[in-house]
Amino acid sequence: MTNGKEIKFSDDSLALVQRMMKRYPEGKQKSALIPVLHIAQAEFDGWLSGPVMEYVASVLNILPVEVFETASFYSMFNLKPVGKCVIEVCRTSSCWLVGAEDVISHLEKKLNIKVGQTTSDGMFTLKSVECLGSCGTAPMMQVGADYYENLTLDKVDTLVEKFRSEGKRKSYTDKAEPRKL
Amino acid sequence: MGKKLLLKNDHISGIQSYEVYRQNGGYASVEKALKTMTPEAVVEEVKKSGLRGRGGAGFPCGMKWSFLAKPEGVARYLVCNADESEPGTFKDRYLMERIPHLLIEGMITASYALGCSNSYIYIRGEYFYVSRILENAIAEAYANGWLGKNIQGTNYSLDLHVQVGAGAYICGEETALLESLEGKRGNPRIKPPFPAIAGLYGCPTVVNNVETIAAVVPIVNEGGDEYAKIGIGKSTGTKLISASGHINKPGVYEIEMGLPVEEFIYSEEYCGGIKGGRKLKAVVAGGSSVPILPANLILKTAAGEPRLMSYESLADGGFATGTMLGSGGFIVMDESTSIVKNLWNFSRFYHHESCGQCSPCREGTGWMEKVLHKILDGHGTIEDIDLLWDIQSKIEGKTICPLGDAAAWPVASAIRHFRSEFEEYVKQPKSIQDVKHYYRLQEAKF
């Protein structure tokens, strides 16, 4: 938690981070930065605050500015607070060709927010993102670790209700739901 | 039915697990390579196979491997590029999710050939759940003696790690990928030096696409000569094609190189024809970066020959009338598609994904997106179309990495083949705005 409490990884996360750092040659522990930022984002309310980035820097023994430099480059890292469920709808060609715009505008109406905004209850943030590699099962959206494919507006409604009733924060690092192959 | 090398077992229940994969001949290439071949002999088989990089560039894999510098006492790295981000491409995700051990097996065999003792699979962050599938497969491979010290009792040892990215198309460019793997921003490096000389941590490095690495398995098992018999000309072997857009059967198909495009689009074995019986308007054959072709030119070359799914046939006619096989991201557009709006969609993508290092790309991609938006909005002029042409011509070839070209080619080809449509937007903005120029989900039948 970042609201006044000490910023520190859980014991499990810290052990995982330390294992990760051993994947690289000695002195190259900065290589673990992106995976570690994913863990930090999941553990500290879904976004990377200044103090969280400073903490990650201290764990990896690098400068805070190196963490910010990297974190600010990648679209999956949130540098501002987000809702518990970040709904990311793919907007690129293959999804657009089969109705991504409708999925986006439907979600805007349903959640009563625009793309980029968060609902007032802090439950949902809506994002439109570039190609997620699910073009054959378009339109699609990602929430946390899960890909939701072959979307219809009904399917979107059902999913939003499900997320709302669960009320849980969704992270990329979550265990994904089992998928039908 | 074409020959399948990579996806021949993808329908077998439980093939994701080590046991089932092994029962179906899995890890035979590692056994063969480590116990009966020298590393050089493996490289030789890959050279003979004629395998070309499956990520998009199509560079001969054996040649890339032979460029790897081998200074004494310096570590060498094999890095698998699983950053699959080219719009329209999803074959690597399919392969990794369904047959994860095929990639692990290929990584071990290829790492042996290159003399690497630490290898990495760099996978795009959005594929987090796939990275866990790979991690499970790697753990199984360690438990069964295919990774770690003295693999299967030989002198060869290898550690293999999965590394996730965090959302950046540019990290599919190999030097940007290496920067990202080092924990930095994904800014492509100036070449030379090429990764074969100075790659990961400044050490000699080979970066290969998922499908390229997977193809090493059948090449070692059956021999490079056998692999080279499949396909056509210098396009040997099979290729995974990601088919999407307005077709009846989107999905990943393994094709023998040389399959006619017309058969690929219309036969029941592959795409199953255009959705709703509508007419074909255009195809982007190799991922968003390659030139778009109108129906007549994708089905037949300018000389009237049937266009084939191969590096050479798709490129026939150069950029004037041809395109590229690229990553095999095959996006099909029916007659209802607005080429102008699709181009705006692509240009927005490249603007969003430009790393910002080179001015022509950083500024040009944003400029093109804005001009296209102005045209779509009904405020464009004929001069804007010429301006677009001018901007793209000043990006192409003028940037550190190929993202600049990738942003320029869709614009150039759309104007080249569909200029009249741009002019319609300019001359009759009102009527165009009234047209439903994109699919509406409510009307689409699922």
C-alpha cells in the first residue's frame, strides 16, 4: 500500500525478485527491472508512484531515475492511479475491422466514462490499446492477465458485471483463467 | 492438405504437457544434436534448409548464425524474440500457448549449435499468461534433464529464462529488444555493430523469432535437405500465417510456401472465403508494415501470374505492384472497408509506437496521423494527399531502425493503389461521412 504505509515487497515477492536477479550475469541485475516493476505495480495498488519507483531502485541497487526512465517508456506501466480493473480494448486494424469501435463506445456508455478515465467508484479504468496479438479472435480486450476474445456487446456486459461483483483488483501478474484451446 | 511441420501435433490433447509432447517424438532433435552432431553440423543443416527468419525480415537463418562472433572466453547469447506485436500477427502466441515445448526444444538445439550456456525468451508483457505457460514447460524440461547441467548426460549445459516486456511494439526490433532485456527503454541501437558482434551485455548474440527457432526442430530431425524440398525456390519449408479480418475462418494456418493466395483466401481448408459473401477489396499480406494490395494485385501479379504465398512471389513487382510476406500477418478487407480510415488506424499505431529517437519518425508519424484525421473529418484538400506522400517519402530510409519504413510503406501503398478513394474523401466529405464505412458489431453475425 502506498497511502502512508511502508513501501516494502511481501516476503514472497521479495524472494521472487531475488531469484529473478540471479537470471542475469553478475552486475547486470538491472535486467530484472521490467519484471520487477510488474510485481511492484501488482503489489502497490496497480500503479508506480514516485516512492514505489525509489523503492524498486533500492532493491535493484540502481538509480531512481533509471527506474523512471524505463517505467515511463512502456505502455503497461501506470504512472498515475488507475481503477481496480483496467479494461484494455484493442483498437488496431484487425480488431477495428470487426467492431472494436463499437466495443469501446459501448463501454464508454456503460461505465459513463471516456477512454483514459476512471469511474468515480475507482472500479474501472478504460483504455484503448494497440494490437494485442489476438487478431484472429477479434474484437478483444485484456483485463489483468486475461484475454477476452470474440467479443460481442452482450459478452462485454456480462464481463463488466462479473468484474463489478468480484470487486477485485486485476493485475497482469495474476494467474490467468483457464482457456479453451 | 499441405505438409505440417510445426503444427502437426497441435490438435493432440495434452500436448502442452511434457509427457504427451515427449510421447509424440518431442525432444528428439536435442537428443540427435547433442549426441550425434557437432554444433557446426547443426548450423550446417540449418544453412542447407534455406530457413529464413520468420519474424518479418526473411534473412537466412543459417547465415545469421554463422556471423556470430566466437571470441575465446566471452559469453554468447541466443535470445528468442517473442515480442510479437506486428498488427495482424498472432502465430507465435498460438504456437507458444499450444505447443510450448516445441519452442523450448528449439531453444536448446539452437543454443547448442551456437555454443550458448544462457539463453532468454523475451516475450511481450501482454502475453504474461503465455510466459507462465513457457515457465511451466521450462520447469518440466529441467525436471527431465533437458535443461541445466550436463543435459542428458552430455557435456552440454544450458540455462533458459523467460523475460517479459511491458508493452512496446518497438521491442520487436532486435536491438531495442536487447536494450529492453537489459532493463532500459526500448530505443533501437545504431548498427554496426550488429548483435552478432556486440549484442546482449555487449556480447555476441543471435536474436531469432519464435517460429524460426521452432523450425530448427524439424530441420535437425529430418535434415536440412528434406526441409529445403518443401516450399518453392528460396522460400523453403512451411510458414505460419495469421489470418484475420473479413474472412469466414480467421486463425493460424501452417502452409507450404508456394500456396496460391487465391486458394488461401477462398478454400475451406484455410480462410473459407470472405464473410457474408462480400467482395474482396484489399489485403495486407504480411503484417501492418507491408504495402497494402488491392484484390486484383494480391490474387495475381502485374504480369497476370497467380500470386503465391512466398517471399519472392509476394514481392514480385516491387512496391509498385507487389508487397512482402513479412511476418505472415494476413489481414483481409472486404468491399465495405474504408482504406482511408484503416490507414489512419495504422498511422495512429506507428505514431503511438515510435520510440522518439529519430526526428523523421517521431514527428512524421504524428503528422501523418493528423493529416489523415483531417481528411477523415471532411476538412482535407487534394494538397493534403500530396503532403502525405511527401512526408512518408521523407521518413523511409532515414531512421535508425525499420519502424520508419514500416510507418511509411502503408501510407505510400494506400495512396498508390487507392488514391481515388482519398480524393473522394476530399471532394465529397459529406457523402462519405454519411456512409457507414466500417463494420458495426451490432450488425455482424457471430
